[in-house]
Amino acid sequence: MNKSKIKKGDMVLVSAGKEKGKKGEVSEIIKKDGRVLVNGINIVKKHKKSQGENKKPNIVEEPAPIHLSNVMYFCPKCDKGVRLGVKIEKDGTKTRFCKKCGTSIK
């Protein structure tokens, strides 16, 4: 199980691979494999078999997972992919922050 600072709903920038430079929102994190599903990124075509008479065979486009090391958090203030840090506030809560500009992230 990999530990990651990227969470579901974060905007990320793809930093490696055929989709390099594209941005998208994380829709799911697969902790066991250390991968993320990003909306609109790494779309693959899957051939689906027929499931009885109701569902006919067809070709479906769906996003494939990308490894966590190939995505970076996209900071809207810096307008680029950045690394994240974690700091402990005075009340004891942990918050993520952009290591470039220091902006706190929800």
C-alpha cells in the first residue's frame, strides 16, 4: 500500500508518458497498485462481449490507470505541476501545501 499526497478530486498534471502535459481531475485512487484514474486522460478502447440478448457486443472507451509517479499536483496559483508538503497546524491538524508558493490546499 503506497502513501500518496494526491487525493481524489485533485487537479493533476501528467508529467510522463504519451499524455504528458495534459491536466485532469483524479476520479479514483488505486492504493494497492499505486495508480490513479484521471478523467479524460489515458483513454483506451475495450472490447466488451455480449451479455445475453440484452447487451450486444461493443467497443467502449474508458480511462486506464496511470502510475502515481507520473502525475503531479497542479497548483492554480503557480499555474504548473508542483510537489506537495504536509505541515502540522497549531491546532494539530495536517494540511497539504504547495512547495513552490506555500499556498495551503484544502
